[in-house]
Amino acid sequence: MSTENEDLVANWIKENGNPAIEKLTQVNLETASKVSSFLAQNGMDAHALAQLVDTQISEVNKWLNGKHNFSEKTLAQITTTLESKKSV
């Protein structure tokens, strides 16, 4: 019976989508857009951000393309780094 219920849920999600995932995707895209805008306004690129937050350029590109979730820790690190860069 459990497998039957799981199939029903899986089928429903396939047909109707998952609102929570859709919302998270939208938030990630909006965040990526804001970070990209900030970088452009300050003459920075993804490579510069990668250096500032000490991560790989491939990771930053995933963030900026909306293909990778921003964790709270990542957002805090980006925000802190960009704010300190802006005040310099």
C-alpha cells in the first residue's frame, strides 16, 4: 500500500509540479539577478566574485545562472563580502 501511495504522490507532482520547488527556483533566479546587477554596477565579474568569496569560478557561474541553490551561509558570505567591497 505504501508504494501505491508514493506512486500517487509522485504522479501528482509530475502532473502539477511542486510549488515549493518552483518558489525556490524563482527566489534563486531573483537572487542571481541581483548579484549579477551588483557586480555589473561595480565593474566586477564572476571571476572577481569567486576570488572574493574564495570559491571556484564554476560554482559562482552556477549561482549566477540560477542552477545552484544559494544556502544561507553562501548568501551571508556574498553579502558581507560585497558590502565590505562597496564601502572600500
